[in-house]
Amino acid sequence: MSETITRAQLTEAIYQEVGLSRNESADLVESVLSEVADALSRGEMVKFSSFGSFSVRSKTQRMGRNPKTGEEVPILPRRVLVFKPSNVLKNAVNDGSYDLELDEPHK
């Protein structure tokens, strides 16, 4: 089962690691998330070195199909959020589940 990391957990991690007060840690998390959201809403790319980048893509109108009826329906133009992980993050995710004992030859 996978676990979800919450704002409260991020705040607690900053409190434990950095030593800011819990209120300062919460303000820091909120400020970072707010700045990221504001930049994305303006159409800017947000890049975190060794983590990945967030960007917004514009999609044009296209025709889709209602799966129940088969009727063609227009899908309106919209903006979508895209995340592209860095190679460092991809490797960390893959290495995190890597078990050294599995690669050793069995005797």
C-alpha cells in the first residue's frame, strides 16, 4: 500500500531537519507551494534541480467520443499540467526498490 505525504508531514519534516518553529515551517511550505502554483497559473515552467520540472501545456479543441453512446462530443480547449521527472529522480526511485541480495548468485 502506498502512503501519501501531506502538507502537515512536509511541515513536520522541515521542523525536524531545519529547526524552524512549526509555524515557520508551515509558512515556508505554504509559501513554496503558493509560488509554484502562481508561476504555473501564469504559464511559467517551474524547475527543481535533481527533481524535475512542472509546465503547462495548451491543448486545442478536438473531437472525442462518449464511450456509452458512441456519440461524438467536442472536447474544449484547455491547459494541462505536466510533470517531467529528472534522471536523478528516476534513478532514485528505481534504486530505492533495488535489493542487492537479489543480484547475488545463488550457491
